Amino acid sequence: MKTRGTRRQVVGTIVSNKMDKTVLVVTERLVKHPMYKKYIRRKNKYMAHDNENACGIGDKVLITESRPISKTKRWRVSKIVEKAI
């Protein structure tokens, strides 16, 4: 019996929740510049599936990679790490 491969998980902040059952999550990572050795912030935006519409703007969430849900959605909201105040 084969085991399923591990799926990527990323923590990010919700920027938009205007869509139905979809949120826009921004993740940030630090990358070292090859020449100047200075750290640069890189941002990625992911559309994530939020089944219960439970997430609000500013919430910190854990998203997990999944099968394609729509044209742009390939992630699901696993859990809300921290609610926005």
C-alpha cells in the first residue's frame, strides 16, 4: 500500500475575503540577494478555498496544497492560526 506524498503547507495573512468560499492569502519569505548578501522580502499571493467562510481580513491562516478546485484555486485553508483583532 502506497502512502500519499506530503503536501506543502504555508502560513500567510488574508488580504481579501470578498469572494464566496475563497480567500486571498499573502505569504512572505526572506531571500538572500546573491551579490549584495542583503535579505529581501518576497511575497506570493494564493487563492485558497475557505469552505465555511470563517476567515476575515487580517487573519493568519495555515493553507495546504490540494487538487485544483477552480481555475486559480489550488490551496485550502487548513486552520486559522490567529484571528485579527
